[in-house]
Amino acid sequence: MDPHTKATQIAPFTAVPGPRHPAADAQPPTGHTTSTAERGSFCLAVCSCGWTGPARRSRDLARKDATRHGTEG
């Protein structure tokens, strides 16, 4: 086996453009977009505005929290 003795020249990391995040160009949502998220045995409602509902064991109650926030917010 021949040892590698010469280093390969590469461009500096800052010269290589990073991946673009598709949401960076997207316009923010005009309304509230709610969904539910699972955290262990709990389910909670989350919204695009940053709001989160209380953690619940019942998915149905978490969905109702999301619906209430979407209509009230």
C-alpha cells in the first residue's frame, strides 16, 4: 500500500454556498396554521405563530385546542 503524502487542495468552506432552505423564500402564512405534535405519550397543538397548547394525553383534546386557537387567533 502506497502512503498518501500529498494533500489535495480544496476550496475554503466559506467559498462553497450552503444549501438553501426552501422556507427562506416563502412568504409567511397570512393566517394561523395549526397541527398536533407528539411528545412521548403526550400530544399538543402547535401553530405557525409560535403558540403551543397544553400537553394532553388525548389527541382529540389537542385537536380541539388547535381548532379553538385557529378560530380565536
